Amino acid sequence: MLSVLVTGANRGLGLEFTRQYLDAGWRVIATCRAPHEAPELRELAKRYEHLAIHAIDVRNFVAIDQLASALADQPLDVLINNAGVYGDKPGNGFGSIDYGLWQDVLKTNTLAPVKLSESFLAHLRRGSRKLIVGITSLMGSMGDNTSGNAICYRSSKAALNAAFKSLSLDLKPLGIGVLILNPGWVLTDMGGPEATTTVEQSITGMRRIIDQYTPALSGRFMNFDGRELPW
Ligand code: NDP
């Protein structure tokens, strides 16, 4: 049975990744900060015996290592680094930047995906798909930035892109692929009610890319619909 680990699985895109992979018959390791406050995940756990839920705040690197040790005997096919924060305005805009907030956004959106990739590398090496996915944002693109603002968020996703580009080259000799995926502008708490893409469309598109992965896609910045994006 194929397996996937999803961070931030309690709502939004992470919850839909979890739903769709369970429906597809995968074993899902769903991680979130507070499983006891995740009713949708707990409902899914009643229906699918191949769903395991673990409490992980991705900023807690000790907890990440503990989970990796606890799951040491299990191969992992795909690691999906989905958990992310935007950083509340006004602390995200020039002139009133909250530097503590910026550090927190960087730790969650940039450092944590790299840490998870390091901690679960051994599991991925034993999996058959051997894929690390970073859920980034078009807001991390410098080529696409024509409106400014959102300094904390944009820089955290641009740094994630840079880090995962390196990871794709570093892990090539091990046969591990790295996908850098923009989910689109999606109707979630983060995307807001004006967003143009449903969670189903976004996750269906990203799952298609994951399913059809070939090494030529590793280290490329791609939209959920398969289009390549400007760095
Ligand atoms: P939501 O705000 O709906 O969900 C964010 C998820 O991340 C929640 O599950 C949240 O958990 C989790 N999370 C945040 N911080 C942590 C943490 N420290 N540890 C563990 N989990 C955490 O956002 P989306 O579902 O829309 O976003 C998912 C990803 O997609 C993010 O990386 C985001 O940047 C990216 N993205 C989204 C876009 C959109 O339009 N929606 C556009 C581009 C990128 P909790 O409930 O505990 O807060």
C-alpha cells in the first residue's frame, strides 16, 4: 500500500489531500497541531483504518524527530509539506513589520519543510515513489511580483523555492524527487472567499502531477494545473 505524510491535515488543502489519498486507497499519516480539535479528521478515522493521526506543530523540531523515530520501521512514498501561515497584516507590510512574526512565518513555511525532509529521508529512501512535495505559492515568485507587500509571506515562499531547488539537486543521486507546487488561489481560510479555485480542483491537479511524476519535473516550479511558473 502506498503511503503519504501530510502536514497541516486538519483543514484546507491538507484535509483535502488526506481525503483524496484515503479514497485512492493510500495509507495516510495525517499530522496537525491539535488532533483533538480536528473533527473532520476524526470522522475520516472512523471510516478509514489506514489513516493515522499524529500531533505535530511543524515548528517543533524535537517532535518531528520523535515522530520520525516512532515511524522508523515504515517506508514513506510521498512527503507533503503543506502546513503554512500567511502572517497577519499589518505585521507583513513595510513600515510596520513585526520581526517576531516574520521569524515565525519563516520557521513554519521554510525551515520546517526542510527539517521534515531531513527527518523522513530514511523513510522516503525505502518507499517506492521517493517524492518530497513543497506546497509553495505564486507569491514566492519574483518574476510574478508586480504588487509588492506581504514581505514575510513572499520571502518565506521564495526561500522555500530556493531551498527545495537545492534539495532537488542534492537528492538526485538518491533517486528522490522534489516537487515545488503552487496550489492556485484556493477557497480555504487562507485563500479567502474570493479565490478562484476549489480545494477539489487544486488537490486533484496536484495529485495528478505527483502521480505522473518523472525525474524531469524535480526542482521545477509548477502550478497545480501542470503549467511551469516563473521563479
Ligand atoms: P489554511 O489557512 O486553510 O490552512 C493552513 C494549515 O496549516 C492548517 O491546517 C494549519 O493548522 C496548518 N498550520 C499552520 N501553522 C502550523 C504549524 N506551526 N504546525 C502545523 N500546522 C500548521 O491554508 P491552506 O490550506 O490554503 O494552505 C495550505 C498551504 O497552501 C500553505 O502552505 C499555503 O501557504 C499554501 N497556499 C495556499 C493558497 C491559497 O490560495 N489557499 C495559495 C498559495 C499557497 P491550524 O488549524 O492548527 O492552524
